[in-house]
Amino acid sequence: MEDTKGLLDKIRHHDKVCIALNEHCAIPLPDDVMQILVKPHRLSYYYFQYIEKGPATFKSDLQEFIINDGELAFGLPNQVFTKLPYDKNILHYALSFDDHTLTLLPGSYPFLLNPFNANSISFDIAAQQRIKNLLSGLFQLLHSPGKQKKAEVILAHLHTLLTEFNTAYFEQYQSQEIVANSKLSKYIAFKLAVETNLTEQHDVHSIAEQLALNSSTLYSIVKEFAGVSPKEWIINRLMMEAQRKLQYSTISVKELAYDLGFSDPGYFSRLFKKSTGKSVSRYVADLRDLSHN
């Protein structure tokens, strides 16, 4: 199975935002990238493919599904994703971005937790037209000749697009029962438990008890579906929230640490640097640089 770590940097379409968007394969991909994409590959980023004219078959982890005209397939980090086959002639938009880009956006998009274990979304006719317009507009912004468009314009379009996806996802699946797979159900319940009490509940043992599991069973379930331990999953989610707060508010390190439920700002700072590769002050300085380019 192919690993996609570092792949997005090879195909990104903006210097400041790690994002790639292709329209009907108009931008040729490097041969080494295509060799990865045509085989099962573990995603290290968020991936969306909107099919303008289908059908197209995908496999996410072990689940195979078909989408048709005006529908969306998506894959999340750590999922094994494949298009069967990778047909470049199908009219489609392919969008990719990383976790850091997600932290730069003003909203949260709960569908990215995928609580209903569904990797496809359907849209009504009006929404299909809006999404096509948004994707086409974003493609033009990313690939227009001349000076590169400001990051804030790109991010505004991406936020609107993800809001459309989020709304349609929950409209489609909210009334349906979560898949019966007991381990998957527990993993989904774990993610929702963390999200519900994000700044209050850091204790893996307590979450395990809440889910009627022991800690070792919860560990094996989260490790199987996410590739990390429950503690690492929670820390990664908190660090993403920290980056989002730094983007949209003026806050000290101490205030940020307390807001996210940490009693020791020094420990929080060390976690932040380990997660992002930057100190909080360096991260904020880079955000200022981003806003001026």
C-alpha cells in the first residue's frame, strides 16, 4: 500500500495554503504521483472528488461505493483510499488540503469526523449548481495567471464549500442509523465524546468508561481506525483547535492553554511545538506573514 506523506507538497497550487484543486485533469500530475494514486494509498490529507458526470467507483478502507452525477466522494487522513479504476476522462473536480489549512478556516465542519462512516455525499439540484460554481471559481483563483491570489480569498471560498458539504452530509445521514459494526460504532462514539467535551475531558480512562470499554480495548479500537492512540488523537485534535484559535483571536499562550483545558501552559507549549514544529510565537508570526501575502 502506497503512503501519501509529502505528496500534497508536490502538487499544491498555492504558496501559502497547502491546497490542490484540479478541474477535469486540466493540470497534469507528475508520473510518480499518478503511480501512487492509481493504487490503494493511505491518505495523509483530506481528499474530495466531485463527479460532474459519472458514474465512478471508489473504495475507502474496505468499503466500496459508487457515486453518480453531482455527487461527492471524500477520504480522510489515515483512510486507505482508491478510485477503481483511476479514469482521468470522467468529468470531475479533485480537491486536496491538509490539517494546517483546516485550522486556518473560520468554522468547524463536523462531517470531517465522519460520524456515520459514509464517504459519499449527494446534493439536490440547486446545491449541485452552487458546488460546481464554487469549485470552478476556486480553480480559477488558484490557477489564474499573474500574481497569486491572497490566501484569505482562497480560504473564504474553501470555507463556503466545506459548509455546503457539511450541511448536505447531515441532511442525508442524520436520520439513518450508524452502521452496526460494533468497533466502528465505538470509534465514532469516542470521536464524538472528545468533540463534545473537547476542552474539559482529557482523561482516556473516563472516556473508555463512558463508552462501556476498558482502556486497552479503546486503545486497540482507536489505533485500528485512526493509526494513533486515544491520547494522541485527543492531543492532535486539541492542537488543531489551538491553531484555529490563534488564527481568529488575539490570545496569550497562558490563556490559550487554559481555554483548552491545560493546567500547565509550559506543557501545552511543548505539545504545540512538537505537533506543529513551531513555537506559538513563531506560528503567530507566520500567520501574520500569511495574511499579508
